[in-house]
Amino acid sequence: MIASSLLYGLLAAASTATAYSPAKYTNYTVVKGIFQQDDDATNPSTFNFTASNFGLIPRSYPSDDSYPDSKQSTQWQRLAHYIDTLNKKTKRKERYTLFFMGRHGEGYHNAAETYFGTPAWNCYWSELDGNSTVTWADAHLTEQGVVQAKRVNTFWKHLIKDEKISPPEKYYSSPLYRCLDTARLTFADLDLPHKNRFQPIIKENLREGVSAHTCDRRSSKTYIKKNFPEFKFESGFAKEDPYWQELHSEPRANQDARSKEVIDEIFSQDDESYISISSHSGEIASLLRVLGHRVFSLSTGSVIPVLVKADLVIGDAPATTTLPYAAQKTCTAPPTIRDSSCNDCSCCL
């Protein structure tokens, strides 16, 4: 009886020890000195990523000596070897990934804001689905937006053919139409390895920061599937928009929390070294904050590459705070602008 009781006690203790798993989370840091965009001296408003080889800095890497014929190779080939070397030499809890984060081309909401002016747009027009000539709810690309996406497509073709760049191995997109269309126009006809062919995954949390603007309200899953049949949905993707609330906006803390969540998901589900994300100016800014990158604003159709080191840390993750959506001021009629430098309804008569 005593022996039996002791055995059960030992088994219970062993079971408890086996089941125990220490708390852990992933911490991200940007590997600096690879791209000009990492440098505080680089001005985002004047920077041209297509004229500067994606901002890749001409330099040597510690792994150059182990690369065959490194003097005849391109900068991108040597960078790929460097990333591969880093991943082979790191501890199991570490990983390096190069993200290409692209902002969608110009949408009809962008053109409308330019036309009406930011104060009037934020206070009145943005809450409508459109006007008598155009719709900007879940905005589509303008002709200029299509041109911008095709320009990036041409740039990628040059990089693949002439610079021997390692193209993305995995593609993710915001569920908003302008990003889906930009991704398709950018990548669909590239000469890619079959194992890394363009098979994008739609992730809810890559969407723009949720404001009262109807351009931030996504279409139904059925509509998206009809227009982008080659795209895949992440598991659990809702039939209707689960985030957008009329005349309310998402706090920045909430957006950063879901940006951290989506980056964690990508790292936990994929082991690729090159990943494309098609998203929005505000969401890319949030992703950069989560990753520890400096502020770098993107114009429509622009792309920023970021080399990221991910570390699995044992311990409790830093606390995150989510807040209630905030009510957004609005005007009941098209406003008269008093101050063109203002961005809210306090500027409107």
C-alpha cells in the first residue's frame, strides 16, 4: 500500500513536471547597417527606393570569405549568403528574416483626401461611402495606383534578373482591396521558383489602423474571394468585418498589440527567410514600432526592406494594454475649412 501510494505520487509529480512549460515570448530587433532606411540621416520624404537598389548599402559582410567568387557576385547575393550564415550559426531560439513591407498604390480615398483637403476629409467626407462620381469605401486603386504597383513589379523583375535578389518565399496581405490588388499587380507574373510561387495569405491583422473612415471598412469574405480567388485566407477569417465601428476609431495601443500578434504568428508558422507584406502606411508604421525600427513614412506604392532578428525569451511578455474605441468627431454637412493645417473638426465651421 505504501509502495503503491509512493508510485502514484512519483507519477503525479512526473506528469506535473512534463506538463509545465515556462512562459516565453518573442523579442524583435532590427539589424542595422544593412539598409539606408535604418539610418536616421536618410530622409523618408525624398528617399527613392527604386533608384537606390531598395536602399541596400554597398558593404562587405563577415561571411564574404566563405562565399564562392564573392568578387563576381552582386550585393544581394552576398546579403543572402550573410543571412543564411546567420541562421545556420544562431542558437535554436534565434532567427533572422528579411521583410519587404509594401504600401498599397494610390487608392480613391487617397485621391479624395487630396481633392477635399485633410480637414474636410477627416471631418465629413471620409465617413461616407463615396460621392456622386466615385466610391472610396474599401477603396480600389486609382489609375495612378495601378501604375505605381506595376512600377514596383518592373523593379522586382530587374532585381531578380540583374541583381540576383532572393525574392520573397511567402506573401501576406491586408484584407483591404487596395492591398490585395497591389500585391497581385506587383508579384503575380514574376519569374519565381515553383516552391515560392505567389500564393498570398490574407491576414486580418495586417489591415490599416481602424478609423471611422469607410476606406478602413473591409468587404465581406465572399466579395474578397470572388475578386481574388488565387488568395488564401488565414484560419478563422471572419465572414464580415470584425473590427470596424461606425464613427469610432481604434487606439494606437490596440493596433500595436495586433501588429505584435500578427508578427508572432508569422514567425511561429513560417521558417522562411524572405517574406513580403502588403499593407498600409499606418499599419506598416505600427509594424516598424513593434520591430524596433525608426519612424519611416512611406508614400503610396513604396516598399521598405527590414532585416529582423527574432529572439525567443524565457519569461513573462511585457504587458500590453487595449483600450475602448474612441468616438470620432464629425460634421453633419460638408465643412468650410478655416485652417488648412488642421486635421480635425475643430477647423470646420
